[in-house]
Amino acid sequence: MWIPFGYLIAAVLFILGLKKLSHPRTAPLGNRLSSLGMAVAIGTALVQMQFGSGPITNWNLILLPMGAGALIGLVLACKAKTTSMPELVALFNGFGGAASALVASAECWKFVEASELALPDPFTKTIAFGAAGFSAIIGWCTLTGSLLAVLKLLGGVSVFGKWWAAPTWGPAWLNVVKVLLVALVVVLTVALVNDPRDARWPILLLASSSVLGVLLVLPIGGADMPVVVSLLNSLSGIAAAFTGFIINNPLLLVAGSLVGASGFILTIVMCKAMNRTLTGVLFQPYTAHASEKLTRTKVGSDPEEVAMVLDGARKVIIVPGYGMAVSQSQHVVKEFAELLAQKYDTEVKYAIHPVAGRMPGHMNVLLAEANVPYEQMVEMDDINPEFPECDVALVIGANDTCNPAAREETGPLAGMPIINVDQAQHVVVVKRSLGVGYAGVDNDVFYLDKTMMLFGDAKTMMGQLNKALAES
Amino acid sequence: MIDPSLFLLNLTLFVLAIFLGVELINKVPATLHTPLMSGANAVSGISVIGALFGTQIVMQDGGRSVASLLAGLALMLAMANVVGGFAVTHRMLNMFKKKS
């Protein structure tokens, strides 16, 4: 009788954990508290299964999948590179959604497989199969949506040596299709409630909600992907809560709706940081803007020329982007800043775009790893007014986050807040080529007269620049 | 399975927890958006409990082939979500720590 007390402890640990995770100093403790909560929850469930609802007769059915799952999760989490963490979060999220959907499906399938199993009374049947239906819808939707989000974050996938780019497509009429699909899954859920023995309903539900998940994510551009992952995360919480209704478990209910609600708020907070609205992210039709053809060219500069421009600079703002993350050049960049400060007593700051590097906080993480002082990392809104008085803006592997095309009314970037590097006295861009960024739009900044391009890998180029600077 | 007498109680818990979740998160610095998302994602792996009970129902019903396969698969995926989610959050937060 006292066994479910463990669920209360776990729920309290989850609440404290999430609370502490939202403050910088207490975040590591928050994560430990929630993982402790999870351990307590699993322990309690096992004890309840053994002593409460009858002994466990087949431990293999429990220990083997658990061990395999834990191993998969641990290996993925530890092996992943720091640049691919957003993909990983999206992938795990898809796993969670799939788990909820599978639990619901197993529950439904029981009645399909065993015709001798009596159906519950009408009221129970409605709630149980209604909840199972919704849990399955949200779960499958989260799975396929998250997998597509992973693909988009990766940029594509290589199958037998052939590269397939992740598609982004979504004319305005697709929104109508989405609404119709939602109506369809609701109808299917009603059908499932009415006739749980028919195997067609769970299968059709799986198919239609999988398609829905893909269609939801398909029109959404790369820069908005963190918002989508956060929203799907919130949905997978709700799916878990519905599962709680089916198996009558208070912890599933509480933890699921907790994540559902806080995940939703986090989604809104993230949208605000990017000056977007959630409806805008989800329903704005994607105008086919297949990567613009580059018609202009620009002659690259060499590090010595750049070192000359930097001579005597009073203020330099470094704008890091995904390129810095990929080449892991944060340490060389830090050396560069120190060199400048030492030589010319230059004031160096880092301009952090909220979505630079494809996940919020990515640049902070990398620069912190290189021991860049916290005060030097300035968020976009605070640093933008400083560009007109800045001698050199050094863009390292960033593109869309400083593309003035975002100031225009239309186009894939329209409305995204950007870092105003074009207002600096000189702009230096370290980049592998003139190629377009994630949004597929050519960047006017590259072609300005005051802009110097350093073509090459960020780490190599910054190393050469440091050398040139030291010798000048 | 579901117990009608518990349904209202469950609904109460569900609604109250939603209010609590909304209150819990208000101001989050941009740097913590990703770790918080990742941590919340690990907590949503709580469906591992659902998967555990799912396997038991299957056992009691005599281990029906498809249903037990589904339950086992659910357990594996949920566990990957939980362990991987907490581990990756831990890694992210560790990268911040070096600062001090």
C-alpha cells in the first residue's frame, strides 16, 4: 500500500530538478535531482510490479530491453560531438514519443490479439481507448517529426555514398492538408473507441499520425529547428501523461503534464528570443527559395592584409557561428583576442546571436570551454548599437545570422533578427567559400567594399592570422 | 487498466501539474535553453514506467507475441531516452562549468 509513496518522492525531485535547471548556477544540481527522481521512479515501479500487482514472471522481458536501451542512450550521448548535440536531443525526444505510442499500441493490441479478453464497461472503454488513441497520435507524430528534425539539423543523410539533402517544402495549401489530417486522426480515434477489436484502427492511426509529424516539420527552416524540437518535446510529455491515464499511474500524469507545460513555455521563450511567433514558425508557408545561384564573386584577402587593418584597432567585435563550432577553433579565436588586447590594447567582445550554431547557447558553451571571460560574450540586442563605433567586425563561420537580407519584407530570412556587422568600419569574414548559409540566401555583406574575405577552414585561417598579427 | 473512480482524481492531477509546469518556467537565460530542453526531454522519458507496466500486463496475459514485442521495444526506447537524455544534459552543463 505504501509503495506508490516512491512516486511522490520522484515527482518532487522532478519539480525541483526542472526549477533548478532554469538557473545557471544550480543547473547541474537540477539535472542530478531529476535523474535521481527517475531512478526512484523506476525502482518504485519494479517494486510495485513484484510485490503489488503480482510477481514478475519473466525478468528477461524487462532487463534485456532496459539494458539495451540504457547502453544505446549512453553510447550516443557520450560519443556525439559537441556540434551535434541538438540532433541528439531531437533523436532522444523521438525515442520518448515512440515509447509512449508503443505502450498505448500494446494496450490496444491486447484486445485485438485475444478475443476472449472481455472489453471494459463503456465509460472505461471510452477513456482508456480515447487516451490510448491520443497517446499514439502524439507519440508517432513526435517520432517522425523528430527524425525529420534530426535530418534537417544534420543537413541531410548519406545513403550508399549518395548525399540526400534534407528537404524543406511547404506551400500554403499544405496547412489545409494538416488540418484535414488532424480531423482524420480524431475520427480514427473515435473509431478505435467504438471498436477496439478491429486491428485496422491502430495501424491507420500509426500511418496517419506519422505523416502528420512529417508534414508539421517539413516546411520549417533550419534556423527555427530548435523551436520545433522544443515543441515536440512538450508534446512527448503530453503523450506520457495520456499513458498515465491508461495505466492509472499518478507519476506519469504529473511528470508528463509538467514537461508538457514547461516545454511549451520554453518554446514560447525561445520564439521570443528569436523575435518570432509560434504560429509564424508553424504555419508560415515556406516560399520555394531553392539556394540562390551565386552570380557575384569576391577576391579573397590574405592574413597579412587583415593584420594590417587590425593594426591599432581600438574595438573589435568577433561574431562566431557554426563554422567556429565545426572547426573547433574557439581556442585559436581566444588567442587572437588576447594577442589584440596585448598588442594594441584593443577592446574585444563577442557578439552572440541567439541561434548561432543551430542551438541556443551553443556559442556560449564553446567559448566558455576556451575560457573566454563571461563579460566579453554579449547578446545580440546589447551589442548591435556598438557596431558603428567598432573598427573591425570579425565574422567566423557565421552567415545567416548577419545577413542583411533578413531586413527585407520577403524571403526565407525575413524578420529574423540579425547582428549588424555591416555597420562596422571594416568587416572580416572567415569562411570556407562564398557559399550560401543554412537558409540558402546570398549574403550582401560579403560583397561590400569594406569587407575582406579570408577563405579557408576557420581554425587554419585564424592560426595564420594570429601568426601574421604577431609578426606585424 | 483504467478505474472509473480514479478518473476524476487523475484529471485533477493532470490539470494541476500543467499549471505548475507553466509557473515553473518563466525567465530562462538563452544559454540554458538547450540544457533545459534536453533535461525536460529526459524527464518525459517517464513513459519508461508505462512501458514497464506494459510488459507486466503482457506477462500476465501469457506473453502474446505482438503485444510483448511492442512493450519490449517501448521499454528499450524509453530507457534510451532517459539515460541518453540525462547524460547529454550533464555533458552540456559540464562545458559551462569550466568558466569558473
